[in-house]
Amino acid sequence: MALKPVTVSQLNDYISRILTTDPLLGNITVTGEISNLKYHSSGHIYFSINDEYSKINCFFPASYVKNLNYELGDGLEVIINGYINVYKKGGTYTLFVKNVTVAGEGNLALAFQLLKDKLLKEGLFDPAHKKSIPFFPHRIGIVTSPTGAALQDILKIITSRNNLVDITVFPVQVQGEGASEDIARTIDMIGKEPEFKNIDTIILGRGGGSAEDLWAFNEEILARAVYNCPIPIISAVGHEIDFTISDFVADKRAETPTAAAEMAVPDIGEIKLNIEKYRQDLFSGLNAKIRTDSLMMESCMQDIKNNMARRLADYSHQIETMRLLLEENNPESVLKKGYSMVTDMSGKVISSVKEIKMNEKYVLSMKDGRIIFTISNTEVEN
């Protein structure tokens, strides 16, 4: 006996109930390679995962996408956890995705490169945006695990180099689920809270580990927190050969946490030695300048003396010449030669008979004396 016919919708509803109540299909983990990846404006992600022979359509709801720790891309090998459901309108079954992880280090490298390319295009690595690290910070914030060796290394180096800087440790989770969110929240808090406004350098770091251990520093949420932080950040994650997205976004990258500590503060001992060297160089330079100036001054003084001596000699010669000239033209010298000179009582020389006045006194000067006389009678001969 044939069963009563059912509608297509009834059939799809039945299949949906079967699939969603199956204990395996209700919580299944599948591995495959992503293809046909599409980001919807709603925040949902649509894609397929394939193996060599088959593919499954996947739906990644926005409510779960916000917890995604990787940048997805076509060709990426992933491990997906979710459940099977039926898309009733189309009559197809879909893998509803709750969580995605990357399979293997090779695929981690691909996920790393996908996010790096994305952020590079957005300008998060632009050198023009990077802030200068203060030469002499007053207060340093260290964002790292409170139990890791990296913290002790940083503290040891900073305190040995500079005992004048204040240090505040911000303990965070540095690996595992939720680590990137924890670090991002802490960096946002330091940049925004008034009580931390005098922090002028942040060291973000942890010690070495596997690619999975360091992955928190490769997540987009942390990259954007580092980029938006108003305080200069030094990224020091892992060993020298390790590179993370945080390194590219940070204002400065240090190869190791120890190198970050050395980069963050100047060495007081070295500064003192440099100051002493500068002091010695300054005094040596001043002494050399004084010696040079003294020699120049002595040379100038000698030149001045020589010049003055020449001028004095010239002046002496001129004075002597003028003296001889005056002596030659001195009336007394003329008188000594047998000549005489008549003047009025004021000493004015009488050079013409026309100047003679009757009954006026005059002085007759001769070589051996003077005669004062009065003219009572005159007779002029030409």
C-alpha cells in the first residue's frame, strides 16, 4: 500500500528534523579547503569546503563570525565545527558554522598573509602613522603575561639601565582562546583612561612559542587596537625570527622582549659617561680656543705696538720739522741776525710807516733788548 503523498515543504521539514536531531550531525567537525568565499553586508559569510571528491556549502552566521580568529580566504585548509541543517527553500543541506580553525602551520602562514595583505591595503602599516618612541620616558606600561619569563626579562633590563622611570604592568592572557580580545581591551583602556595619561610608552610582548602560541598577536582585533592607540607601542613578540601582525602595526618592532626594554629607556650609566666626555671635550675645546685667542691677541697687540711705534715716529718727525720751521721763522731768530722789530704796546707788529701815530708809545725789539719810545716828530722818506 502506497503512502499518502507529502508536499515538498513537508519532506524538507522531515529531513530537517532528522538531520538536526542526529547526534553526529548536530555537532560535527569537518575539515576541508575553502572555496567560493563571499562576505555579505549583513556580516554573514558564505563559502564551500572541498576535498578531492566532494564539497559542502557552508553558512557562517554573523553572531559567530565576531569570534573568528583568522582571516579566511580561498584555498585555506580549515577545520570547521557546526551542525547540518536544511535550506528548505532550495532543498539543499548546509553546514552551519560555529567555529573555524586553521589546519597546520602551512595554512596558518596563509591566514597570516591574507590578514597582512588586507591590513596593508587599509594603511595600518603606513610609516607616516607611526609615532616616535620618547627618548626618556617617564612611565612605561608593560602589557604581557604576569607569569611569563618575558616580563622578568623586561623588568630586569629596564631597572638595570634606568632607575628613574616608573613601570606599570598590565597582566593579560597571551595565548589561547580570548587572548587577543583581552590584550586589545587592555590597550584600549590604557589609551583612554585618564589615570594612565602619563604613560608615554607601551611594551607589548611575550616570549617565544609555536605559531599557534603566538597567534593572538596575529588577530585583526588586536591589530586595530594597536593602530588606534594614542601611545607609542613597541611590539616584542617571540624570538628574533618571529614576525606577527602586531609587529607590523606597532610604532616600533623589537626582536625580543629584552631588546624592547633596551629600546624603551636610555642607559643612565652611558648617559653619565657621555656627559663626562662632553664636559671634557668642552673644556678641551675652550682651553684650545683660549690658547688660540691668546696667541691671536698677542699677535694683534704686537701689530698694534708696531703700528703705534711707526705712527709715533712719523709724528715725532713731523713735530721736529715743524719745530725747525718755527725756529727759522721766529722773530727772535731774525733779531739775533741783527735785525730789529717795532710793535705797538699790544704786541702788534708795525709793518708800515703809515701805521705810526704821533705821541704813541712803541716798542723797538733788538737782539739784546727792547726800547720803549714815543714819536714826537716824524719825517717819512720813501
